[in-house]
Amino acid sequence: MPLASVRFAVLGAVRVCRGETELDLAGPQERALLALLLVRAGQPVAVSEIVDVLWGADPPRSAVNVVRRHVGSLRRRLEPGLAAREEGRWLLRDAGGYRLVTDGESSDLLRFRALREAGLRTVDESPSHAVALLTEALSLWRGPVAAGIPVQARAHPAFDAVDRERLMAVREAADAAQRAGVPGRVLPELQRAAAEHPLDEPVQGALILALAAVGRRSEALTAYDAVRTRLAEELGIDPGAELRAVRDAVLLAHPQAEAERALQEGAPVHPRPAPGTPAPPASRPPVPPPPAQLPHDLPLFTGRHAELDEVCALFGEDVPHPGTVVISAIGGMAGVGKTTLAVHWAHRVADRFPDGQLYVNLRGFDPSGTVLEPGEAVRGFLDALGVPPERVPHGLDAQAALYRSALAGRRVLVVLDNARDAEQVRPLLPGSPGCLTIVTSRDELPGLVAAHGARSLTLRPFDAVQARAFLERRLGADRVAAEPDAADEIGELCAGLPLALACVAARAALHPHFPLAAVAAELREADGSLDAFARSDASLDVGTVFSWSTRAVSDAAARLFRLLALHPGPDFSLPAAAALAGLPPRRTRPLLAELTGLHLITEHTPARYVFHDLLRAHATELVDERHTEVERQAALHRLRHHYLHTAHTADRLLAPNADPLPPPPAPQGVHPEPLADDDRALAWLTAEHAVLLAVVETAAASGDAVQERLACQLAWSLEPFFDRRGHWHDGLAVQRTALDAARRLADPVLEARGLRGLARVEARLGLHSRSVPRLERALELFTELGDRTGRAHTHRSLGWESEQHGDLLGALRHNQFALALFRALGDRAAQASVLNSVGWYHALLGDYRQALTHGFEALTMLQHLGDRYGQAATWDSIAYAHHHLGRHPHALLGYRNALAILRQLGVPYTEADILVRVGDTHLAMGDGDAARAAWHEALTLLRSLDHPDAARVEALLSGCEGETGAG
């Protein structure tokens, strides 16, 4: 039965339809259970959470059994005729709970989310299309989410979160309608939302603006008076600054363009926020959720009952402070199922760790030799835990100490997969006794056991009974029972290794009419080699199994399998695989499907693939045997060009004012990924982060001048990404590699860029004693080369260095040099950016009028160029100058414009920084309450980032409250 044949509704009353027939649900608890599964949208829901929803704080002793009965009843309603205790296809047991299988066709909630996301993606290019998508999304709602379930169940936060999604969609639709010039399209939804949320100021403000925009100005002002009265009577407060600004905009009928022009002329105005600008309390990025990095649990997990009992005994109900557990295999054994067991166990106990789960593949025995450095793993964990990149110190010891501090007092599950040795693991061990660490390794890690009290568990290959059970799970008990001798021979030929058995079972499952005896015979006759992983006691080299499996795919898929072994990263995408093969992505996609179908590669996350290291080693042997050195190097050359050309596109989107070297033409067979905007560029760079590091490193180490040059260009294309995301430690490693390669090539153009790139990231890390001499040498080289663009950008970097040393005149002078050079070159994007810098330094030096002159000139250019981040920075500079000229209303307007853009871009640290200055301006106007409100907002953001600037804002608040108390 296809998914679309059953439809679920939760946006309103809970309903289920099969075809055109609505199904009857048994009672309120069954309806509440289905509602909870629906709002979790395909995610597993723990039994304990279901019990909480159905009974609250006082469940009966039989609660778990009752839940099981409800689940069975729901399964039979969804699939009539389903046998008792049979799982079916819709409601599955998963991760210690239950999961309902839904998609955008079968679930109204998922359809709503898809339409909303599509609308938000198109709002800049086509506001009218965005309005159509968002209003279609809202039309799916028939009332409050899960209407009609018991009140106690409806109070669960999961339902409230979905209701808030609707509210946000109404506001987004209203903003899009304002931009499209059709505010009336969303007016009915706004009126309904405003009636349901009478104290929600952003929604009320959006309604007032929409009423005014359709000519109902009197009704808009009446609505403002009504909400002001409600706030005063029910909460004892006045409308906030944003709602007051909406009222002023209606009174003055001041559009945004006129407001900006009035600001330049010095007239005090109070315009409405730009369309799409959310109000502060609701627009702030949410506090990052607890990390949930565990890979998917294997649905067909089989066997290992004794081992599971053993590890669960280590962490039973009576163990309040779990320690470190090691899962280890016999000397060098691979493919025995260590990761599968670790992940399965982790999912079973994940609900006991409410602060999240961390996972990393340490690649300790990766055939490519790219072992993950502990520092890289620690930095990845810190990022997942929400530690701002600028707080990450230099050096592994300091980073590990910060990691342990971040885990202190938390209950977090940490899975360290495929560790090489104890030294790689030690920096990643939590210091908090409330955490559980699971380590997998081919090494027995005796040092970890001795020094940290780790518990050791040894996995062995399946015996004959376990191997047969494995095949029964994959192929069906009847098929295995019909040929028990053949099944046992397959288990023996696979040496009891689950990985080899999975490959054979996948092939047999694709051909259900093949006798198992024929499968065993084919396997017997196959030959293969996997010397690096061979077991001395194995009856047959397991490489034979893989060789046999690769014969089952098409020639094109087998060729791709071999070439994929050349990829240096931990995983790869479809376009990268296409580049290796020299094929278009549309022809490569079915080849990847062939390989995943036979378990030769795994799609571990959507559209990203990975090798098991045994299979990678096999592919490496095959590519060395069957492809010439010329063919292998050509494939690598295509791959590196794929990453370079895509990264170059991302670089131009993230830093339009930079000066990257244009890449050489891509060879035939390379299809760089299209990146439409900076959001897509960031998404691609984030997904490929670890891969790009490996590509730079391996290209630079190739010993080939062409590849080393590609490594340099790729490293420099990554600079804006590392800087924006704060990945300065990775940037440092990449820039060092690039500079070393440039010097080996003895190319002064490359050396100058390498010096500047390394200096910039060293400066970010506070290594100024190294960065300044490098920048000065780079400036000499650019001057000798006659490269005015290189000189200009280096002057900007030297200006930033001067500011860090307190030399504001020096900073201004360097930026003025840069501005003169950019003007001579006609580079408008770079001019616009440096104009704001010049204005900023004038403001810091007290020349506020010059600051405004440069700021408004920069703003006009940046708006024309569409550089939103640059516009936000420039509004901040303009507002700062107005503040110091005593033009406080103008300063507040400038800050509001900056905040509106930053909230759209999602830059919480800069938002907090500006909110501090907003508070300063309110205080200068004598409005201590507004100042405290702004500082409190800033403090909330900084605390969510765990940023040290929070202490400075706390001091501001203490001082302000102290003065109030003294008065």
C-alpha cells in the first residue's frame, strides 16, 4: 500500500482516512497517542513520553501494557487483517519507542512545513509566489493542533510548538503580502490569529499594519488602542517599542524609503519596521536544541543478545553515574559489527541522557590514512554543544578542557566510533560522571581500561546459529529453512562477519528465485583479496565475498565503486561521485543506487554516502589493479576541480568584495554544484567541511605542481566560510598548508596570497606577533608584483590589526589607502565595504559627521549591490555616529534597521552587540526601563551562546539597577 493511500490530519481534529473513508479511532487516549506520533513527524517517540502524555504524573502500573494495546489497536485500524503482535508498515518499534511512517503526501503537518519552507525560499525573488505558498500552507489548518484530545495531553510542549509554527507562518505570510503589495490576501488569517493570541504584540502589530495598508486606518488605530488596553489590564505593562513604532507608522504614514531619506536629512522619524522584520522577542534564533548526532539505528538488527545483556548490565537502573565503556574486537578484526552494536545500544539508552547524544567517526583505521585528529573532533563537539567559535581556545589541551567544562553537570551520551588508540580517545572523554561514553576500536585499548576504568567487551564473529538467524532476518525464515545446509555454508564462507553476510543477503534478496545453494556455489568460486584485513583463522578471505558482490552490479557501477576509493574525505555526495566517474549526476545516481542496494556503500544521511573501511580497502585494491596511474590521477583531478569550482562560487556569494584567483577551466566530466545564494553556499560548505579539509591536504601532498596550485586556490576560497562560522582552527591548518605549497612552487603571486590568508586567521586567533610580519611581507610582494587589488585588501587587514593594537589613526590610514586603490580599480563592491570601515574609524576618532558621510555613501552602494550583511554593519556605524551627535531617535532607527537585517540572516552575536548600544542610547535619552529591556535581550542572547561578553552586560544591568535603587 503506498503512503498516499492513508492520510493523517493533526492540524485541527485528529483524523485518519484510507482512500475516501475516515477511520474511527477508539477513544481519547488512542487519539492522543496518534496525535503525539503525528506531531513528532516520523521521529521515534519514547514509551516514557507516551506515558507522560496519556497519564501525566500519576500513571497506573499497567501503563506500558496499555500503551502496547493502544499501539496494537492503531496498527490494526491502519492495516485491517494485521495479525496480533505483527508490526506492519505504518507504526514501527524504533529506538525504545514507536515511530509513525509519514511523508508530505500522507501528513498535513509535513505538507504544511514543506509549503512554508518553499514560501520562505522564494520570498526575496517573488513575494507574490511566496504569499500563494504560505496561504496554501495556512489553509491546511482546521483549528488548533490536535483539537479534541484530552486537555492534559494537549498541554504537552510538542503540541504547543506546532501551534507556534502556525503563528510564525501567519506573520511570515503577512510580511510577504506587504512586500508583494497585496496585504489584504492575508488579512483574514491575521484577524483569526490576533483573536486567538490577543496579547501577542508581533501578531497584533502585523494586523495593524495590514489594516492600514488596505485603507482601514481608523480600524488599525482602534486595534492598537484595544491591545494597549488589554496589555495594561491583564499584564500591567505598556506596548513595547516595536508595537509603538507600528502605531507611529500608521499615524505618520511614513514608508521605509522615506524614513531612510529623512534619517539622512536629520529629521526625527518613527517609521514602521521594514516588511518581514519580526519583533525582537520572537525573531531571535532559538537556543540550540540538545545535540542528537547518533546515526540511524539498523531496523534489521539481529543477534548479539548476550552482548546487549552485558552492556545493559553495566548501565542498569541502579547505576546513577555511568562511566566509560569500551567495545573492542579481536586484534584487528573489522566487519564484526562493533559500530552497529554501539549505535543500537546507544539508541536504547538515549532517553536517559536528556542533554543530548554526540557521535564522531574517528576513522582510526581508514584505508585512506586520513585519521581524524582529536582536536578536530573536540571542535566538532564544542560546536554541537553550542559553544561559539570565538570562545574556542588554541591548542588541544585547552580545547579538551573547555569541552569537559561544557559537559559538566550535563547527562550526555558520547559515541566515539572507530578509534585508533587510547591517545586519540582521551581528549574526548567527558569529565562529568553523569555521561556515558561508548568507544569502538579494533584495538583493545588496554590503556583506557587501566587508566580510566573502562569496561571491555569483545565481539566475536557470528557462530553458525547466529549467522543463520541473521540470514533469516534478511531473507525470511522459510527460504532459509528450505536450504539449511546452503545457509550454513554461506555463513561459513562469510567467516561469520555481519558485514560480509549483509552483502551476500542483499544480493540474494534481490533475486528471490535464486536457490541459496547457487549463491553459495557462486561465492565458493569467487576470488578476492583483502590482505590488510585477512584473518589467520578465517576459512576464506572475506575479500572473496566483496569480489563476488561487485560482480553482481553493472560494469558502470563496478567502475564507480573502484573510483570512489580515491575520494579522500569521510563521505561523499552524488556530484562528487559523478566527478570521479566523469559522468553527469543523472547518470551517476542509478549507479549509486545499485551500490547501496548491495550494501557496498551506505547512504548514511540523505544524499551523502560512506564506505565501510573493509569495503573501501577492497575498492582500493581493485582501483590499483584495474586502473592505470593516468586514469586514477585524471579522476582525482576531476574531483578536485569539482570542489574548487563549487567553493569558488560559494566564495563569491559570501564575500562579493574579495579578490579570489579565478580557477582554471574545469576538465570535461566536471559539473560544479549550482549555488543560488549565500544560504545555499553556507549549507554546501557546512556539509562538505571535513571533505574540503581532506581535499586541500591530499592535493597539496600530491607532489604535482598543478594539484598543489589547486590546493592553494581551494584553501583561499574557504576563507570567508571559516571566518563567518568561526572555524579559525581549521582555517589555520588549511592556510598553513596553502602557504607551504605556494613556497614549494616558488610563485610570488601565490606566496603573497598565502601569507595574507594565514595572517588573517592568525589574527583572529590573537597571534598578532605572527600575523603582522606576514601581512607586511605580503604587502611588499603585492607591491613588487604591481597587484593593486592585493595591496588594497592587505591594507584592510593591516587596518584591522592596527585597531586591535589601539592605533585608530593607523587603522584609518590603512583603510584610506585601500579606498583610494579600490576607487582607482573601479571595484564597487570592495569600495562599499571599505567606505563603511573608513566611516567607522572616523566615528571611533570622534569625527561623527565624516562618519555619516562615508556611511550613507556606503549604504547606497551596498543596497544596490544587495549585500545585506554589509548593510547591517553600515546601519550600525550610522547609528553609532548619530548617538554621539545627540541624535538619539535617529540612532535608534539605524540600530533597528541593522537588527532587522541581522535577524533575517541569523547572526545572534552581532545582534546582541548592537542591542547593547541600543540600551546605551535609551539610557542617554533618560529611558532607563528601555535601556534595561535592551540589555536584558542582549544578555539572553549572549547567555544562549555561552559568550563571555555576558559578564559585561550583567555589569551594565547591575550599574543601572544600582542607580535606580539609589534614586
